[in-house]
Amino acid sequence: MDDVTKKLFDAVDSKKDAFIQRLSDWVAIKSISCQADTRPETIRMVHFVKEEFEKLGAKMEICENPNKTEFFPDGQELQLPPICLGVYPAVKMENKKTILIYGHVDVQPAKFSDGWDTEPFVLTEKDGKLYGRGSTDDKGPVLGWLLILETMQELGIECPVNLRFCFEGMEEVDSSGLDDLIFKVRNDFFCEGIDGTCISDNYWLGTEKPCLTYGLRGIACFSVTVECAASDLHSGIFGGTVREAMTDLIQIMGSLVNGDGSINIEGINDEVDLVTQAEMETYKPIDFCIEEFKKCHSVNLLHDTKERTLQGRWRYPSLSLHGIEGAFADPGEKTVIPRRVIGKFSIRMVPSMTGEAVISCVEKHVEMMKAKLNTPNKVWLNCSGADKPWFGAPNGFLYEAGKIATKNVYGVDPDMTREGGSIPVTLSFQEATKNPVILIPMGAGDDGAHGQNEKINIKNYIGGIKLFGSFLHELGKQ
Amino acid sequence: MDDVTKKLFDAVDSKKDAFIQRLSDWVAIKSISCQADTRPETIRMVHFVKEEFEKLGAKMEICENPNKTEFFPDGQELQLPPICLGVYPAVKMENKKTILIYGHVDVQPAKFSDGWDTEPFVLTEKDGKLYGRGSTDDKGPVLGWLLILETMQELGIECPVNLRFCFEGMEEVDSSGLDDLIFKVRNDFFCEGIDGTCISDNYWLGTEKPCLTYGLRGIACFSVTVECAASDLHSGIFGGTVREAMTDLIQIMGSLVNGDGSINIEGINDEVDLVTQAEMETYKPIDFCIEEFKKCHSVNLLHDTKERTLQGRWRYPSLSLHGIEGAFADPGEKTVIPRRVIGKFSIRMVPSMTGEAVISCVEKHVEMMKAKLNTPNKVWLNCSGADKPWFGAPNGFLYEAGKIATKNVYGVDPDMTREGGSIPVTLSFQEATKNPVILIPMGAGDDGAHGQNEKINIKNYIGGIKLFGSFLHELGKQ
């Protein structure tokens, strides 16, 4: 570890409390992107991030979302959050690489009543962990970049590379408008002069060992709607006389996936890459204990080996049933026949599946089920779009810098992993910049992104800020 | 129609606007019994009704609920609503029959965002209809008794019979505590000296023809819980590696009932009474048009004859799937694997099914499915209790008075019907008083009890108040 790195790490350690306070300010903004009532807060969050980076001296701009507005299912038209772009330092340094940093500042829904132990939008420290929605996904990491750059500035360390920033507020839905910004509206910004892209929006596999990530699954989100009446019906008066929407929907949802996780939709697995011997070798060195994984989350695993579990996570497709809109979902009893119910599910896609083929298979399946059920009820399928999987090469200058930085902070070589989640724009950045992308996670595998009690360990938060600093410093040496 | 009846009817007509305003006051109280946050309002509603009847001069009392408190699924213990009893006139008249009037003043859940066109707790008049939660189920009818007694008093008409009142606030859940009050705590009030019981808590079959009702289905409410993790999981990271609770729950819910409405639970139909030729005859005179029923509610019917549709409604069991607690139920997308999901369903029971047998069949079925799914997830069944069906004899003094009163108000003879809904205590009253019960509905078949846009037609509301008056007057002649 060189002197600059050491100086940087010491400074980060000394500012721990201030850095936690900053994260608290970021978490407090309820930037839930998928809900209409929090859309203003999501927009505010994007502007807030712009102002934060401007204080650093970065040249920031707010770009109107190219898709401008979206329609919610209830018919209301809402403005889409803008996208924040930036350049730092404001004046480009010659003979330095240019790195694009992407992150998102919107979050998943969260309510205390969902089963949180603390208020989700009040960052709460407990046993070395910082609980709050967005703490790890993805406000902590975005703020991490800002904080290390502030620290470098305070220490008089020149920014080691030219940076471009792209921070959005629709990642948790579908990154609406971002692809248009990248490939059309601002292709000057994205498609020229970027040597590599860096994203911190995933997690370590476990809780102890850091990793660098070179692959992601894609995702296609679906909803099936069944409608059986003009309004909800009393189950005493109508039960036994009318064809109920819930009965049909539950049959359709039940036809999609088996208990063992296998997908029941014809053709869905046709395009999945076969496992090669070379791929099998890549699992061997990875530090991942299925017993710990199982215990940590109190889950029951579908597979009994490390290799098959990792494959289930990142190289095979999966289908999850998320819930039903329109049916009774509160505690207690309500003996109603819901008039219209909307079943939500998503399919994680892997190489070489394509969105077109997946959507087509699901459409055919729903048509087949509709025919099989012979239901007179209205049944229709919606797909909000499909995001492709991403698969990179885990070598080259980005990964070399990432390996050194990881060793500097954590004293170990990182595992080289793929991930099961989806960051829709990773592939877009790779295609637009025609240069590599690296995923460099900050949080741990038990952070609980999207769930109740999402958290980031103080160790990971502070370690991640150092990691980003060391990573940029190493890139500057190249 | 005699002079007293005519005088009474004219007075009711003249007070229409005031009567609508009174209903508006009653509807405004959010007495949703199944939800913890509205429990104080439910309790307030019971006290409010006591005060309303006291103004009439009735001798009212508030009885603590014999079950005292209940535990909600989240662990909180809440006071149960009390039960309001009353006697009118305060001094018993000799040589007059004593009639028990029962009603409930709690309501089903309702939120504007459920899809109501108006605020559910603001009674709103539109095209001769009064929209509001509880307008028809069951605040309108309870208030109707009060208003006709007030009117009689104002006209100087002596109350034709001795009345006892029983108004509760837990009907929409399970009438918790009421059976204990009837058979134990206040068996003096219920078990002696009551000649007949009258309940107005159901509806006409259609929208034009009045009816009197002599049978009800019972109900057993169930929830199946499946738990797969300590907290909600990110479907990218966990999808394809863990056994998901939703997958299991959807399979279990899907195994309960077929699209054609037939119940898939072994043994459930074993105790259902066979249809006799005599029973078949009773359907013939009934004015019920399945085409109108279908069109009015925009539903698809399971059966293509009037007889079979009525049988499906009131003499065969039915199973409805109501919804899932714990899964994502809001608009938008949330790509989460819910940690614990609770599927809610209910079975409407008919003679001679018993709660014990139904619960036992469902328990066995869930155990069978658990074994079939071979799931390592935690699966458990809850039943909040089963209410027996009720089947009376549609003749005797109550029904004779009801027939005359119906003819006086509407100019036609009522249909003699059974109903598919459940009023748990009907059978209890029959058993406790050892005397007959009559159901004398106020609302129309399209009122939408339990659904969005619940309403009562002004015609039915005002007609119902007259009906109650004429009914009591006819009872007084006997």
C-alpha cells in the first residue's frame, strides 16, 4: 500500500461519524420510484444529488427524462425523474483515463408496517449496522464516490482520473429513458472518450469476502390481469354462481413455476447457454458457503452444492411470484370476491435469452392457460419490458485496479463472481462506450436490498469508500 | 291497507330528506370491525346507537363483550366492541307479543383507493341511490327500525309489540362474544319470553321484487401461511436458489377450487343435503332472471338455469379465494420474494355440513398438499371458526305479517327465498328463543354489500322503513 493510499484510508477512518450522518440525510428522502405519491421525492432526490456533487466542484447537469412522462395503471400521467450527468474535474486532465460512474438514487417501496424493526427512512445504527431503505441499494455507494472525492480534495490529492457521472431515479422500475439518453439524446456524453465504466450496485456473495462482478441476469416483469365483475362481490351472494377472477388467476400463476424452482413455460429454457467445463472451473475458488447462506437468511435451498446454488443464482433463469394487486391483502378477514386481480411475476434472464423470446413464450403460455381454463373472464398479460443479461470479461485494467484496491482495503484477493440481480443499463454502457464495465460492490450479501430491514455494515460502508479511493488511485497509475 | 298503515306511510314519505341525513350521520362513523386502527370507531358506533335509541325512550344497556379482547396477527391485544341490548317500550305491555330485533353496526373495510367512485364514509346521493359503506349492510336497516319507531311515537301510535334489541359490532368478523352473551351471560334476556326474532341484514334477489328469507349459508374463514425466510428477499439474488413461499402458497390455493366453482377438498361435499322434488318445486315461482343478474353485475355465470344458479347461491357450498397478505399488493412493480405470505379463503356451508367436519377436511387437504409439494417451508393453517348454516320454516305468524307488510308497501307478494350469505347468529337466536326467525330484507340485490360503491336505493330505504312499520303493526294485530 503506497503513502497516498494510506493517507486516504486514515482520513476516511477519521471521518466515519460525519459519513454516517451524510448517509442519514440521503436515506431520509423517500425516493420510491415505482409509486405515484413518492414521485416528487424521487425527482427531488435527483436534484439533491446534483447539488451535492456541485459542492465538490463537479460540472453537473439535470437532463429531462427522454420519455418525459409515464401513465400509472389508474390513468394518471406523471413526470419521470430526470437523469443527472456530471464531469469531474470540471476541466479535463490530459493523459488520464476517463471513467464513467453510474449509480441510482431511487429505492424500492418500504413501510414500517411491512415488518421493519425501525423506520425505513430514518437511518438507524445498531450493532455496527446502518438500517434504512437505500442504505446499501444504492444510495450508500453513490454517496461513497462523492465522499472519497471530497476526501481527496481536502487532502490535496488530485483526482486520479477524469470522471463522468450518471445518476438516475428509475432503476428500481425499468431505468425508463436512460437508454434513449445514452444512445440518442446525449450520445456525445456516453459514446465517446470513456475508457471504462464502474458500477457499485451489487453485493458480496457472503458476509466476509469481497468480490468483483462480471455478469448479471436480465429481467422481464409481467402482470396478468383477470377481471370477473363490475365491482367486488359479496362471496355469500355470488360464491357458487359466478366465475371468480381469483380462481382463474391463481391457476395461471400456479402454472408458471414448480416448487423446485424450474420454470413451466414451454420454450423458456431453449436459449440458455450450456455449462462448459471451463465455466465449471470458475466456481471452484469462490468462497461461498451454502450452509452460511441458508442460515443467514433462514431460507431453504433448492440445491445441495455450492456450484449448483451459484448457477441457480446467476446462470439459470428463475421465476418469482411477487403478489396480487386488487385482492384483499390487509390483516384480518374480508369475505369478498375481488372484481379484478393483477398477478405480478418476473423472470430473471441469462445469456443467451432474449427479451423478445421470453415475452413471446409467456404470451403463448398465458394464451394456452386461458384456453385450458376455458374461462369467460377477461384475461390479459402486460410486460413492462425486458432487460438483457450482461456478461463481461473479468480481466483488463478495470479488474486489475479493482483487485489491488480490494487487497489494500480487505487484505484478500476478491472472488470473481457473477450476480443474479439485474442492473439494466450495464450492457448499455458496455455497448455505448465500447469499453469494459466493472461491478465493484460495497455491501455484504446479507444487506437485504429490497427487503425489510435493509442495511449496510459500517465496515462495508467505510471499507467501500476506501475501496473506491484506492481503485481510482490505482487507475490513475495506469 | 288500514288507516294506521296509511298514516304511517304518509309520515315516512314526508320525512325522506331527514331520514337520509340520519343515515349520513351513521355512515360517517368508520366502524370497520376487522381492522385494529378502526376499533375505537367501532366501539364508538355501538355507544352512538345506544344513545340514538335512548332518545326514543328505550331502555338500553351496553354489555361488555364476553370475550373481552382479541389478539391481532401482529400480536397486539385489542378490546372487543361491546354489545348493545335494549327494551322498548321501557315498561312491558301485557298481551302483546315480544319480538327481538337484531342488527349490526360494524362494516367491511373500505377505502376510496379500493376503486370507489365516492368517499365510502360520506353518504352520497346519486340517481336515487345512497352510496356509502354500511348504507345497506347493515346501518340502513338498523336505523330503519329506529326511524319507524320515532315516527310511530310522533304520530301517537302505540308501539304494536314489545321489542327487544340486540345490536353488535363484530358481525363482519365473526360475531365474537355474541353467542356467549346469548347463551350464558344474558340468557335471561335472550332465552325467555321472545316470540320471534327479526333480522334485516340481507337483500332482495334482484332489483324489483321484494322477498322474505328463511335460510342462510354458514361460513368458515381460513388462512394458510407459508414462510420461507427471515425477511423479504431480492428476487435477483435469491431467485433460483431458495424455495419460495409464494410458489408453495399459490399451489395450495390453486388446489382448493376449480374454475367451475366445484370444491376440490376431499369429503367436503359428503354432508350436503340431497335435492328433493319438493325443494325443486320451491324454485319455480321465484322471480329471478339470470340474464339480468349477469348483466347487472357484469359477471359470468357458472350455471345456465335459474334453478341451478339459485342452488349454487344458497344450497351448495362454495369456496372463494380472497387474497394474499404479505405479498406485494400495490400498483407498480416490486421484484421481491416475500418472506411470509398468508392466503385467505372462505367456505360457505349449507345444511347439513358442520364446522367440525369442514375444518377437518381442510386441515387434511392442506396436510396432503404440504406432503405433495414436499416443501421444507413452514406451512400452517388457521381457521377463525365456523358459523353454521340456518334453515327455517317459511310460515307462521312472522312470515304472515311479513307477507302482508310487503304487499302493503310494494303491492306484490314477496318471493320466499334462501340466501347465500351468512349471518352467524341467526341460528343462535332460533335455538335460544326456541321460536322462529324471519329475515326481512331492506336492500336490493345490486346494492354491492362488501364491495366498492355499496349503496342503498332511496326507494328501498324509505320502502324498508315503511315495511318495518307495517310489519310491526300487523304483528300487533295477532
